[in-house]
Amino acid sequence: MRGSLIVISGPSGAGKGTVLSRLDTIYYGLTRSISVTTRAPRKGEVEGVHYFFRSDKQFDEMLSRNEFLETANVYDKRYGTPAFYVDKLLSEGKDVVLEIDTVGALNVKAMRPEAILIFLAPPSFSALKDRLVGRGTESEEQISLRLSKTAEEIAKAEKYDYIVINDEVDMAAEHLRSIIVASHLRTVNNTDFIKDFMRR
Amino acid sequence: MRGSLIVISGPSGAGKGTVLSRLDTIYYGLTRSISVTTRAPRKGEVEGVHYFFRSDKQFDEMLSRNEFLETANVYDKRYGTPAFYVDKLLSEGKDVVLEIDTVGALNVKAMRPEAILIFLAPPSFSALKDRLVGRGTESEEQISLRLSKTAEEIAKAEKYDYIVINDEVDMAAEHLRSIIVASHLRTVNNTDFIKDFMRR
């Protein structure tokens, strides 16, 4: 059976990394895609393992051939999710998780309506603020910038299929697992079963 | 939070009763609705516990007021799922399970698009035949009638949201649980959360 394409977004501080790590301990077979990037490899980064490293010209060519599920600019570098690689993993029966922002997520959904969009939300605005302050890695100004971006992001959550509130990591991971297990049971993934059954 | 309306159908011999009993041991809060019927109470049956017993005239009145999510005739008696009772349970936050046939299920979906339709299927045609023969409660003729009805029913499974194959009872119950847990996380059930978050 083809795997499910799972897209996870959420504001910084929602705990995506922590919840996804916990999910890996209770659900096997979740695979990360590999992004295409125009930035140079850093020390130790391997082509086809950490990224697919491409020139700006190559990236443009891929864009013109509609080969990305979504792209994003970070400073003057470009990143994209290559459709061919995601499709390869899905056809191998692997569930593919993309951890991308809300703009990218909605692009993926437009290209692949069967993709499952999950918004991971902090339990409340004040809880998010506490987490960001608690990290102690950012200035007050940076934190208030993040918080105002969060309000924008949460507004887009309405377009997602699911909202998982990360109040407690184990519970949030369990909720993600349920969504993924259920996704395999969707009728669209079982049409072969129906056909086989009818043929007897 | 409002509960989920879960509709389960499947051919006779698919194991609905067994799987739902197993589900009750791993998932709490699943509530059965109570049907309205025009048949007379049997010994020990209590109004509002086993059925809502109504006259044919009362049933007609309920029909004319569009008070049923679905109805069915069994011999000359009528049965119906009362919307008011299902709504009461859902608004109390209970998940309501309706175990009804495919015609009824598609009627419920038409009235309540948020209902989740799950088709519980036997693993194969031959497995189903073996189960029915193994029960030893029906004649060969009755069994072959059931099997031909099953083919009709499976064809309707394409209109369901999910197909759960009852190959192994524990797994099938676990799959139902995942579908129900995931249903609570649907964005449509979390719009209040988004609003509260935005208000801060």
C-alpha cells in the first residue's frame, strides 16, 4: 500500500521536533523527505542524505518543470521539496513527513489533495510565550516578533485537516500516530481491496 | 468538545459485534444510540433504554417533521435513528456509534456530512463464507443469499470514509480507535481553540 504524505506545521516553540522524536519511538516507518537547496554543503553534509545540492540554474529548471511540491526562500538561498523523491518513498509504502511552514503546506495540499495537513499548536498563547522565554536563546524583540508571526500562522490552521495541541508530548505523539494509522484506512487507499473482493 | 458521530456498517459475518465489544475494552465513552421502533416491546425491554416505542402514527409524524437521521423497515415494522437523541449525546461530548446498513449509513451522511462512515469488511470473500458456514446457524441457501448481498454491500463501501478489514479482532478494534481519536482532532472540531488562541 502506498504510504501517506503527512505535512506538519506549527509555530516556533510548538514543539514539533520533540513531538516528532517521541512519535518515532511509538510509530515506525515515518520517513523524512530530503530537500533540494541552492546553498553550499556544510562540513559533513552529504548529497542525497542531508540535502540535494543544486545550483540556482538547476533549481530554476526544476521550477520550470514543476518538479517541486513547495519551495521557500531563506535569506538568498532557496529550498524545495522534490516531488520525485517524495513519490519514490510513498510508492515504497513509506509514510513521508514534511515539516514545513503554512505557506508550503497549503502549496503541497494544492498539488496533492490527499496530503494530510496537521497543525501542531502550543496549548495557549501564554504557554508559547513562556516556552520561548524559557529557552533563553532569543532577545525580547525576537520573541515578540515570533509571537506576532504565530498569530498569523494560527489563523491559517483553519485550512488544515487536523489540529494537534501539544499540551503534553506523549499525548500529542499518540494523537499524531492515530491520525497516521487512520490515514491508511481511508477508502481511497483501499480501492484495490474492494476490487479484489468483488472479483472473489 | 462535541463527540463524533461514528457509523459502522458491514456484511453479516464481518464481525461487527465482536470488534465493537473489543473496542469497548480499549476505548471509553463510545455510546450507542437508541432507535425508535413501531414494534411492540418484548419482555424486559424498557422504553428509552432498549428502544423508543412509538405507534405507526407517531412514527409518521416524526418522519414528516424530518426527525430521523435514517429509517429502515424490517418485515412490517419500522425502525429509525432519532436525530434529537443522537444530538443530545453528541452535545454531551459522547461519541455515538450507529451500527446500521449501507442504505441507512449513506442517509446519515447526507443529513450529517461530519459523520464518519466506517465499513467493516471481512478479509476476503472466502473467509466470510467460512465464517458463515462455521457458525452453523443458517442453511446453505440462506448463506448464499447473504453472500450475494455482501457483494452488493461491498460495492457501496467506496462511498465510506474508511474501510477497516477485520482480519484480526485486536487490530481491527485498534484501527477503529485510531479513526475515532483522529476524528476529534479534525480542524472543524477545534475552531473554538483557534478563536481563543487569537483572542489571547
